[in-house]
Amino acid sequence: MHSSNDPKIEIARVFLAPDNEPVDNGRSILYLLRCDLQDQYGKESDPPDKIISPLLTTLGIMLGFELLTKYWSGQYKTKPKDQEDFLKSVAKLSAIQSVILTQLRHALAHGYCLQTKGYDGNMYAFWLDDDKDGSTVIEEKDSKYIINIWELKKLFIKTIGKYQNFLAQSSDLEGKFMSTNANLGELKIV
């Protein structure tokens, strides 16, 4: 496993686009997740094509946000509030949108279902939409939240770029990133 004490090198390794091959045998968790997601919906840079597994794809994207939250916060174990703060601060979502997406993550990760009771006591029910011409990530209809997977994908990819920009401007965020990166590890391909 290759590891460097240079934040610039590690940031480049972790955020390597899934279309690129790493220069060594190491693969960051984020890189592997993005490669897996491409297997589900096609290349990140390409327009929508077809989603093979909608629940798995949505779960993967939400876990991607959670992974970014870990890097951003410097914490290996994060709380729902941490993810909400990340989504508000970096993805620029509203407070309610941040809660809704965090609850979607919980529904999928803890029950592989589309409904959950939030820590606030409210019920959150979801529908997934793969309309390629969707205009919003979240739409409320009939007491359910419709999540457009393609818009969620775009938000995830855009948020990766925004977070990288934040990292380039903050030594505090670099330090948190490096701390989390050391704890997450990577997969070595031999």
C-alpha cells in the first residue's frame, strides 16, 4: 500500500477519476466506489444511459456522500448531523434537503428499503425516479420524496469537485482529510 505524507499527493490519489488507472497497485475507497458506480450507470462524464440496479446505485451514491463527509469532518465515525452539515456546506443543499438525503441513506443502508423513521421522529418515505430529463434531485409528492437518481449522480460528482476546491484552500481541511485518509486505507491490487 502506497501512502504519502504529502496532502497534494494523497488528494490526487483519492480523487483520481474512475476513468484513470492508478500509477501503483493502491486504490482508494472513493476511487473504488466511483468505479463501482460507473458499472451501474455508465461513465461519470457521459449523459444518462441506463441504471442497472437503482437501489444499489442510490445507496452507492449516498455512501459516497458519507465517505466525503468523513474526509471533510476528519472523523472516521460520523453522525447524521455531520452528513447534513456537509451537504449544506459543500453541496449547498438546504437544511431540509440535507435531512431528506441523510434519511434516504439510512433507509437504504440500514434496511435496503425506501422508508425510515428519522431521529426527529418523522417518517420518511421515498420513490426513486430514473427520468433522464429530471430537473431536481428531490421532489415531494403525496407525502413521499421522489429522488431522481440522475440528478443525485450529478450532485455527487459536482460535490466531489466542490470539496476538492475547499481542500485546495484550507490547511485545516487538508489535515482532516489526511487524518481520515490514514484511517480508511485502500485496496491493494496484486
